[in-house]
Amino acid sequence: MEYRVEKKGKEQLPMRRNRRKSRVSQVPVASEVQQLTLAEQLRNNLHEFIVRTGLETLDELLESERTAICGQPYARDPERGAIRGGHTRGELVMGGRRVSVSRPRARTNEGHEALLPSWNRFSNEDPLHQRALEQMVVGVSTRRYGRSLEETPTEISTRGTSKSAVSRRFVATTTAKFRAWMARDLSAIRLVCVMMDGITYADHVVLVALGFDVDGKKHVLGLWEGATENSVACKGLLNNLRDRGLNTERSLLFVIDGSKALRRAILDIFGKRALIQRCRVHKRRNVREHLPIELHASVKSALSEAYSVQDATRAEQLLKNLARRLETDHPSAAESVLEGLEETLTVKKLGLTANIERIFSTTNAIENLNGRGRDITRRVKRWRGGSMVVRWMATAMNEAGKTFRRIQGYRDLHRLSRALEENDKKLGIIDDRQQVA
């Protein structure tokens, strides 16, 4: 700040400040207050401010596009290609709902509607279906869909958040996705193992097939709905996989929970090319159910010891010894130990690493997948037919597939691939379609 001074003896006293400059110096102070007020408003309702600003920007963009084809308002231009046609109400998607906005109109010289590029682009983008799907997956009910969305200014007219509207969008989206998902080509996937299991919803059983490729990646191959987990439904799933490219002329490892229907269907389709592994967790559970509580720990320890040894012959001998010890007092438990004994040791005979044997000796992987399906569908209280069941299950399987990771020790899967090739050679299979007579 500059001062004007005048001499008065030896002292120099400052004169009064210029009033005009003093007024100017107060302007920044007022501006700062306004800025603080605006910042406070943004902090209180930033979303509403963004919505209003966005709609204003959209209005300016559409008006500039109309000016580009119609010229300036009230200006005479004989070469213009269209004339202004006022405004009308239109709808765009914003925040999971449809909002009503004012749309400027223009007509060509021939009398046809001239579509503005930005409006045409925005109106063709309809993320409502995907938004409804995402909300249902995370557990939002159709009745509460509107409450889960961001608020909009009260003067903006909205629709599309009612229970029926959200339900229609969800059904349409899941139906389309299910049909596309069940039509995928599987021929490019180099599978080494397939796990199969069933999950029950009301009066419906959904069979699920989970595949593992040679690189250790997991793939939900397909699903099939039936009244029970019978051989017909199991064959239906396998036939569907075959029609979509699953090679049934080469050896493949199957891991199942011990279902006789699944086993019968696999053998009918694959024959000796199917290497069946029975889940050891289910085997332990089945044996335990035939024993008193005081024997659970000791028998479980004996089964674990047998399954942990590396030599398949030694493991088989240990299991038979356990059956002999149980035969006198608990014959049902002994019979359960011997039932399907060789198929509980299938992966042990293939010379796999400990990690790979552990993963493919149980159905834990597909049980976890089914658990994810139950978690996503837990809010459904009423199942209206099999089509609803498979739509929800396909949605849950797709959601679970987003979090899939490679299995531990996947670099050693070449051992399993070689074991399958050796089984092909034993059977005389020389290519995908021909066998030596």
C-alpha cells in the first residue's frame, strides 16, 4: 500500500488513505465470502449440483447442434437444411431411472424430424437393464430399488423405478444372458477335469458343471434343471455340453460326490474314457454317519492317513484294513468304506503333485460355487417355475465367475494332461474321432 506524505518539521506523518482505493480493497473480501458460500452449498448437496449442471450442459449442447443445422434464431438463411420446431418432452437414462427433459426439435425442409446427434446417441444407450441386474445381484429387492438410487432434484420428473418395471427389466436381461451363456462354444477350452454337482431350489434340482482347463482356469460350463438328480437330467447336461463342443472322444477326469445317477450318466456318455474320482469329504461323512460319536475321531484319522500316503496300493490296503476292523461291530460302516473304494483313489493313481491331488480329490471347488449361488439367491422367497430357477442360477454363476482364480499348483497340470493321454493310448484312441478297431 502506497502512502502520500508531507513534511512537518523533522517528522513525516502518513496522510489518510485514498478512499477510492479503500473501496477497491474491500472487493476481494466480498468475493471470498461468496466462494465460501458456494463451497458450502456444494458440500451439502454435490450430487444435486452435478445433476443440474449436467442437464444445463446437455441443454446447451443440444441447442448448439440445432443451431448448427438450422442457423441462428430469426436469421434468414436460404441454404439451411432444417427449421426449428420448438421443444418437446423426451426421456434419458440417468442414475438408474428415466428422467424427463426438454428436447429441442428441428425439421428438415422436406418435413421430416431431424435427429440431433447427441440426443440420438444418449437415447440409444440404455444401461437400465444392467443397473437392475447389478442391484438384484447385490441383494436389493425390486420393492426397494428406488430407495437404493441417488436422489434427483424434485423438479425433475422420473419413472422406471417401480417394482414391476424393475422386475420386467431383470427378467428380460437374465433371459437374454442365459440363452447366450448356454449357447457358448466350448470347443476352444482344453479341459482336463470336470466337476459336477446338484443344488436344490424348492422342487427343482439344478445340475452344475465346473470345468478346469490345462492352464488351471475355472469355467462354469453349463447347468441343467430337473425335478431330481436322476440319470436323465445328468445325461441332459452332458449332451448339452457335447453339443456345444465338449470332446467326448478323449479321456477326461470327472469329480463327483458319489451320486449313482451322475456316475451312470458319465459312463454312458464317456465310457472308459471317463476317469471318475469320488469326493473324499463325502466319503468320510458317509462312513461317520454309520458310527457312534466316540469312534468318529479315530475313524476320521484312519481315513486321512490312508488318503495321505503317496502309493495308491498302500492307501487301498489301509482302507481295507479299516473295513475289516469295523466289520464285526459296525458292518454298515465297513461296507461304506469299501463302496466305491477304488474311485476315491483315482487321482492318486495318476501321479499328480500333492496340490493337484488335494484339489481334485474333493468337490470343494464346486461346493463353493454352489454356495455363492445360494448367497446371491437368498432373498428370493418364491420360485415361480424352473425358468426362474435357471435364470437366477445362471446370473449367480456369471457373478461367481468374475472372482475365479487359477488353482494352486496349476503349472503342474501337465502331469494330469499326460495321464489322460496315456489313458487314451491304452484305449487305442489315435485322434478326436477315430479309434483303432
